[in-house]
Amino acid sequence: MGATKMIVKQDELSVIKFDGIEVRIITRLGEPWFIAADVCKALEIKNVTNAIKALDKNENTLCLIKGIKSEAGNPIFNIVSESGFYKLISRSRKATQQGTFAYKFSNWVFGEVIPTIRKTGAYGVPWAFLNDHAKREKEYRIESSRRGRNLEACKKWKANLTAEERALWAKYQPELALI
């Protein structure tokens, strides 16, 4: 490990979901890298640091992700390569114990995800599409928020104009005042 080798923005993350657990993924040099804490959570591994120490040096590194923080409040995350991801699964004791979440997760990865990638070249929605969608969704939230504020301002403006009109009629021509 060592110094942070890459910096990404929150909207550059992809996510795979299994039974309520999310594993965040970034793309580094065209290859998927997995947030180690997410993988360890899915595998019911409590000590992320010890788990990644067992990996080769080229299978893990640090990444600063702008816009999010770890449970410890730090924006720097341990990430593992695809081979590191598979090694964590294959070395996990709980992944071999029937009935554990880690067992179900590893069965899903080895029984569904990998075969689908082998057959189709991808699993689920391609990352480029997910990233593009996430960016467009963020733009929508910003724009809808702006429009919502503008709509509220317009409603207040209209209410003020209506009140002003009533006051003018009441003052200058009370007999024709609007009700």
C-alpha cells in the first residue's frame, strides 16, 4: 500500500448489490477495483486491514473518493483488484460455511456473476452506462431543486402581486374591490 494512488469522485462509483449489501466499484485503468471494506462486509470479515495484508502488493492500494467518507470518517479507502477480490472470497472461512451470508455471497459471485461475465463480457448494466446514468441523475436532482426553489419564489411573488392588487382596489375603488 502506501500513498494514495488515485482520486475519484463519488459519482464515478458503480455498485453491485446482493441481498442488501452493496459493493462499491471504481474503474482504474479500465479494470474494476472493489472497496475492500464492502467486500469484507459481504464476507463477514471484521478486520479489513489484516485481510488485505494477505494480498499481493499489486492487488491492493489506497484511493481517495471525493464526496464520501468511510465509517471512520476518512475519505481514503482500501481498494482491491479483481484478483484480490476473488482471493478474499476464496480465502474466507465463512464463505465455505453453509448458511452464512458469506457463503451465499460467494455462491452468487462464483455461480452467477463470473459465468455471466464469461458468457456476455459483463454482469448487469455496463459500468459506463451506470456512471453516465448517475451523472444524469445528479444533474436532474440539482435542476429539480433549482426549479423547485424558483417555483416557490414564483408562488410567493404571485401571492404578493395578488395582495397588492387587492390593496390598491380597496384603497382607490373600494366599491369595485376584488374579494
